[in-house]
Amino acid sequence: MDYIKEKFFDKAKPIAEEVKTMVKNYGKKPAGEYTIEQILTGMKGVVSLLTLTSKLDPVEGIRFRGYSIPELKDKLPKLSPDDEPLAEGIFYLLLLDELPTLNDVNFLTEEWRKRSEVPQYVFDIIDQHPNDSRPMVLFSSAILSMAHDSKFIKKYIAGMHKKEYWDTTFEDTMDLIARLPRIASYIYRKLYYNNEQIEPDPKLDWSANLAHMMGYDHEDIYKLFRLYMVVHSDHEGGNVSAHTTHLVNSALSNPYYSLSAGMCGLAGPLHGMANQEVMKWILQMREEIGEDNCQDKEMVEKFVLKTLSNGQVIPGFGHAVLRKTDPRYMAQREFALKYLPDDEIFKIVNTLFEVVPPILQKTGKVKNPYPNVDAHSGTLLLHYGIKEYPFYTVLFGVSRALGVLSQLIWDRALGLAIERPKSQTLDWFRDQIKRN
Ligand code: CMX
């Protein structure tokens, strides 16, 4: 360690201890308008954002414009009664707060098809990255690069009235969403299939086209992609990907900058990368305890405890807001029960569903011991042959764009202000504890 690093570590260690003790011993004390604990543990529960598109109840889970996932599976347009809802429909609902008709979703499919051509320079930028790059690096870079085409920034520089901001934000957003399946599948084929690209099929909807361009053409996987894109789309405004997108856009950075930043947030292991981590961890467990022992609860329990004692989290479990099993997990479980009930990894996921919560509960600190959306998604993808789990977060990102970008259009229509919360020094916190 060089001397500066050493000096930093010596200074950081006691301060980190002090902050931990502040939360533990004085967490409930007031500090300004909030409590010490609220401020120092990620502002959980502090109302500070206006989000119109969805609301997350800690017990009931997500509602998109008032509709639960089971209600949406029933009410959003589908291609056949046995199918999953179309992603175009969830975007329409999030944006307009009304249920679309089949004509409305067909309009969006066609509109996104018209806007879907990705400029060659974006492919060139993706191709410049080394082949061992993490897929989210490519995804975020590709989105950022398209700021070159931003209609918002062009009009802003030419002199735009603030009442018009929503208009070019809408245009950029529609262009962006339309291009994402092509970009995601291009990254997938570059990294894992020798850059052998597959052209879009103009007859397919937005989600199915993504599966098709990745190289997966089967009615069931189309259905899975439709479901996947709906359930991952929005989770109100405070999660890292939505909040980052909103925060960056609050400086009037255009939607490309904003979504690219949001995707960098999604790439973190405590957020969207958890879907890759789940699969990696399950496969590690299978390797370590043996395939035949993965239904043996004691063996599985030991592996879970070992992960915790290594100072690692159990991926796919816990949530910052939810206090119950995630309904997005349940929707994917329902799909698995219908289409892949005998899948080996699905059986492991079911065992984990029984084994992990009591262990996390026993730690006494995990506020939600139940599985979240990421605990299930990889099982479904792997079943249909998508084994490249580092890519899974890109699929989450394509879906999440529907929610965070519909939020952005509203942000600009409402003229929401630049975001600028107040921070305080450590002395201020010490003083609050003394005074209160
Ligand atoms: N495994 C082990 N420990 C966990 C845990 C888990 N799954 N979930 C929470 N904890 C720990 C926290 O690390 C924290 O420990 P310290 O006090 O030692 O730092 C303690 O329990 C309290 O945490 P919490 O208040 O219950 O949870 P947070 O709001 O801080 O964090 C989350 C929420 C999701 C980051 C956390 O539950 C986690 O790390 N889960 C695993 C990763 C994961 O699945 N993330 C995906 C979430 C969904 C998504 O955004 O995609």
C-alpha cells in the first residue's frame, strides 16, 4: 500500500466505525427533518420524488398506474388469449394512464419499427470494445453514443422554450426505445456468437423481435420475453436505475445521457446485476454440492450459510422497500409452473425459496428475507438456451427503459426542477446527536 492509500485507510477506519455506531445507537434520533437512520441508510422511506407511472407498496408489491401484475396479465392486449401481454401495452399504460386497445399497441409496434434503425457508428462503437467486455458496458456506451442524434439537445442549442422540452424528450425517448432491441441483440451476437448478426423481423412485436435477433425463435420464448419486458419495466421512482435516470435528466441532460447513466446504476450487483449473480451462484452451488444434492435442504442450507460467512449477500433475496415475496417473482414462477415445471434449475429455485428466508430472518438484520424479481428470471432464460448469464442485466435494462423513459417525458412535461438535496458534514451529525 502506498503511503497515501495507507493514510486514507487509517483515517477511514474509525470514521466508518463511528457512522455505524451512529446508526446503531442513535438511529431514531432526529437530524433536521428526518432521523439519523433515514439519512445514513439510503433515505429509505423518505418521500422526496414525484412519480406518476407506478407505486410500490411494501406488502402488496408494484402497481403500474394502479394495476397489479395479475390484473395487467388480464387487461393488457395480447396476441392470443393464451399469450402474455405485449410490452407496447405497458408503455402505453405507463405514459398515458389508460389501458390500450389492440390498435394502440399495434400503432406502437409499427411506430417503433419505423424508428428502429440503429446508426452504423453505434455498431462501430460496440465493435471497438474487447470481446471480454461486460455486456452492460457496451449497452450503456451504445446508448450514450446516440446522444449524437438527440433531438432535445439540437433544439435546445437552437433556442427552445421550456414549455417545449417534453416534445423533443418524447421524440428522443421513442427513438431510443425503438432501437434498444437491436442494440441489445447486437451486443449479444457480438460477444457470444462471433458477431453473426440476425436482421429484425418486421412482422414481430418489440419483445419477440429481441428474442428473434438474439437467435431464439419459438412461440414460448416470445411469450417469455413479452412477460419479462412487462414485469421489469417500472418500480416507481426511487430505485437506483429510475432515480439516476431522473436525476441526470433534471439537469436537462438529454434522454440518452440520462438512460445511459441509469443503466450504469442498473449494472450494480445490489440492483440489476443480481439477476446474473443468482445464476452464477446457483451454478456454483450445483458444482460444489453436486447436482444430486441440490434438493437436499441441509446441503443447500450449508451452502447458503457459507456464502453469508464469506461476507457476501444471497443474490435475489431482500429488497429496500418490499417486505414480502416480490409479485414479479411470483409472475415468473407462474410461467415456470406452466411451461417448465420439471426444469432442474427451477426445482433448485423452489428449494431456495424454502431454505433461504428462515436463514436470512435468523440474522436479525435483513428486513426482507424473501425472493425478489432477480431470483427467478435467469431460470426461465436458461431453460430456453440463453446460458450467457452476464448478459441477463441487459435484458432487464431494455425493459426498464420503458418505465424510466415514460417517467422522463412526464418530468419534462411537468417542468420538474433540477434535483439538489442537501448534504451535511460529519460534525453536523455529531451535533444533532448531542442536541437531540
Ligand atoms: N443476503 C445477505 N445479507 C443481506 C441480504 C441478502 N440477500 N439482504 C440484506 N442483507 C443485509 C444487508 O447487506 C445489510 O447488512 P449490513 O447492515 O451488514 O450492511 C442488512 O441486511 C440490512 O439490509 P436491508 O435494510 O434489509 O436491505 P437494504 O435496503 O440495505 O438492501 C438489497 C436491499 C436488495 C440491496 C439487499 O437486500 C441485497 O443486497 N440483496 C441481494 C442483492 C439483490 O438481490 N439485489 C436485487 C434487488 C432487486 C433489484 O433491484 O433488481
